[in-house]
Amino acid sequence: MLGLYTLEQVSHDVTYSWFESTTETVDVKRICISRLPLRALLRHVSPTGTRCFWMSDQHGPSSISPTIEDVEAQLNKEFDAIPCFVLLEGLDWIVNNDGEETALQFLQRLDKRCRSDNHVIVFVVDPLVFSAHFWSRLHSIAPLVQLPSPAAKENIAESMTLAVESEPLVRTPAVEHERKLVQLVALPRRGFNKTILSKRMLQWKRMGIDVSDLEPAMATLDMDRAHGIYSEVESTVRNVVDLCRLIDANSEKISVTEREIMTFKIMQLSSIREVEHRLEEILATR
């Protein structure tokens, strides 16, 4: 496994668990460039043997700005005689800052460097935030990696090879609800626009969440106001996902009818406080 790859974003837990298990028994220099602040990142990644960086506009000793110039400069510093395995978030942010064509040229340079010097870079991406043209080009340079089964992980650790798929993971009906309800990475104000917002709305719609509260954000020309509206809905959706998980985790204490009613209400982003109180009562008395 050499060169560039992409990994479809599911959640930070899934992403970093995959990273840990894939690299734990191989002799590589591990590098994480994450959109999570370092304190949050270290909840997911062992600091032993891992170089951790925060992709951010804020300046700091371990921060990297979301630009091709800074990311490429840092990678060039890190690459040495030991093969490196890099997990990198924020490609969409880089593309927003530097443009698609410049980003593609950057990726081609990285791919050439990685293949000649035995390095791997895996970009954690959400395909919906990219244009169809860019995603097609990206996919040809950095094919999609399939999250492996537990049995396959052992083979990966031994051989440093991964099964590469041309399509996203197939989700079976038995786990579809669990896989759909995920906490998505919050969209920063920088680079925020209606195209990105509409794609996030589509993601939430696919989860079954009512996104009508975002219509004023799509109607306004003021992007600061639009992002403010989005941020409020984002906070509500995070609460909804947590509540749905709590309901599912305590399904033996809740009747089917109660589950359906509570889930319907909160997926409409309404009566959330009412459902929280009702759920607290149920868990305290049953």
C-alpha cells in the first residue's frame, strides 16, 4: 500500500479506530493531521509514536493552516527514511482555500513522492462536499479504501495492503439505522457557502432528519447569518443523534410504540426537551 487513498468519513471513533488497528503492528512513522484540537484528538489516538497536528487557522506549535503551502511544507519535513503513514482530514478546506486545479496538482505531487519514498497518505473525506468533477479526479488519484472486517485487519497489519473499492461501503439493512445516524464534522465559517450547506442538508435528509429549519439560511445572501442558522441547527442535530442512540441502547426498557413516537418527534427537530424528560423518567423507573 503506497501512495494516496481516501477513506469515507463515518465518525471520528470509526476513523481513528481504523487508523490505530491498521498501523499498530507495522514499522511506520504515524502522522495525524486532524481538524480536531489536539486534546480531543488524543482521546482517539495514542500519542506514543504518533505525530499529531491540528489543522486550524489559529497559530500554534502543533497547528497547520489549511493551505497547500503549509500542509506540503509540513509533510516534507516529516517524510524521512522511515515509511510514513499519514491520516489527513480537511482536504475540503484546502480545496476551498486554494482551488480545485491547484489542489489536484498538489495531490499529484504527493502521490509521486509517496510512491517513490514508500509513504501512505489517507485523506478522510465526505464525497458530498466536493464537486462531481473534483471527486472523479480525486478518486482516480486516491482510490477509496474499504473499512475491513476484523479478520481482514490482521492481513493488513502483516502485509500493509488494503482492499480498494471503487464505491462506498455497502450497508446492510440490519445496521443501516446505526450507520446512518452519525455525528458529522461541524462546518467551519471559513469556506462556508450555499453549495456546502445544501450538501449537508442532503446528508441530514438521508438520515431522516427534517431540515426545514435551514431554509432561511438558504434564502439569505448574508453568509455570516446563514452560518449562524446552520450552527444552531447543527447543535440541535447533535442532540438528536445522541438521543436516538440512547433510545436504541435502552430499547428493552421502551415499548415499540414509545420508541416510534419519541424518534419521530426528535427527527422533526421538535419536542426535543419533552422527549428528553420522558426518556429520563423511563430510565429512572423501569
